[in-house]
Amino acid sequence: MDIYNLEREFITLSEYINPYSNSRRWLRGNLHGHTCCGKFMDAAVSGHIYANLGYDFMAITDHNLVHDSNQWRSWQEQVGLVIIPGEENGSTDHILEIGVSAVTPTSSESYVARAKTLRDAGGFIIGCHPQEYPDRGEKNVSDAAEILHGFELFNGLREGRGFDEMANVDLWDKILTQGHKVWGVATDDFHCAHITPGHGWVCVQMPEDVPEKVPWKTIVQQLKKGAFFASTYSSFEEIILENGILKVTTKQSREIQIIADGGQVVFQVEGTNLEWRVESNLTYFRIEALSGVKRAWSQPFFQQFIHNNAD
């Protein structure tokens, strides 16, 4: 390209990158749960609890342990849920590794280096409960924002221990405003019978042509794309962005908000339906459905940068 063309080439903002399709098929699941560790509950039991709550899948994420394929297939047959193999990596500063057949060895004590090793192994990588580590948790997630697929906005076990889970949402908006693409996740971190399941979950969007019996690898692929939302109560039914108009329908919400740069509310409506002409000057925006203190969080929509020529 000659100097003339270089001078005339510039970067403009195009449409937003939409992680969702128009499908209304969603699968509900828990991505953080433990089992078979002495005091913990067997997945054949916890799986029935989740099935009775209307869940479609659950990940088994024991600490530094991935159960062999025969074991998780047996659990899957017993409970009728899709079981996703995984692990919670590390002795501290935990990271979830979802959709792997074996524990990925990690030798570095660096959170960022460990996250990179795990991501390179091919799983869906989630930073765990940053509020658990007040001196470094937020820094860990911020430093690894280009590596993690997502991190826990909400962790049911930590909520029960009195942690400020909404601080994680503030951290998310800070990271998104800096232009980092990282997904928001809600989980139970289910451990045993006396910890009630069903506090935090994700709903993963499935393409209409996916068979009724969904392989766990398909769920993981959709998670990596950001085709899911996180929730503690409300549920999105439809998220459609066409010709600059966003249309949202929820099952139950008192209010729907559009959150953008800096965590600012740029639009809001009461009820279960929203229609909004998307603003063109935002780094990102996301959707939040509210019902009292309960929330559902969409994944962020990011501006797509393209090279244009002035001719």
C-alpha cells in the first residue's frame, strides 16, 4: 500500500459483535460443583437435586481431580443430566477448567501463567470467587482478563458466607470498559447436602438445529462463544439485535437495564420487555434484568472495529 492510501485508510466502528442468535432454546446448568470427596455428596445424589430443579447439565469440578470417563458417564445415566467433566485447579487462587478429560499440570505459581496453561489445554477457563482473596483476587482477574474466558460474578457458597458478590460486577464493568472481552458467570459452588443448590446458574443458548440430546462438548463450545447468560433469578427468553435495534424478553423481571462504559445505566424500562436503539459510541453494553436483589446478566456486546478506505 502506498503512502497516499495509508493516509486515507482509517479505522471506524461497525456494528456490535452479538454473542447470541435468535434461538429461544436455552439449557440451564451449574458450572461449579463438587462430589465424592469424603464429606461431599455423590454426583448421583446432587444430580437428582439439580434435575428436580429443572437443570439440564452440571459440571463436576472437584479440586485438582477430573473423574474418569466411565465415572461421569455412569453419573449421567443415573441422573439424566448432561455431565461436563472438569476440575477446580490450584491449592489457592482457584481457576475452573471445564470440559477436559484430565487435570492439566500447572507448575507456575503465577495466576496469569497458570490461566494461560489451562486455556491452552482447550477447556473453558473461569476465575473463581475473587472476593475470597481480598488482597489479590481482583488483581488476579484483571491481570488475566485477556486469558480467562470468564469469572464468577456470583458464587452461591460465598454469598452464604457474607461476601459482597456485587463487587465482582463492578470489577467486570471496569475490565469491560478497558476493552477486555471476558464473560460473566454465576455458579452455586455446590459442596454438600446442607448447602442449598439453585442460587446461581448459567443458561446456554443452543442453535435450533442441535439434536435434543446435546453433547457436553457442544455446551462448552457455546460457553466459549459467550452464548449464555448468568442468573440468580430472572431468565432471558429472547435477546435479538437486528438493524441497530435490541429487543429483549424475560420470563420474570421488574426492570431491565442497559449497562455500558463505566458501569453506567444508559437505558432502562420496567417490566419484562425492552426495545432500544443501540447507541454507536459505546465500548460495550450488556443487559441486566432485575427483580429485587436478584439479577440476570447477559454477556457484553462489543463494538467491532474495521478498516475502511476514504475513497
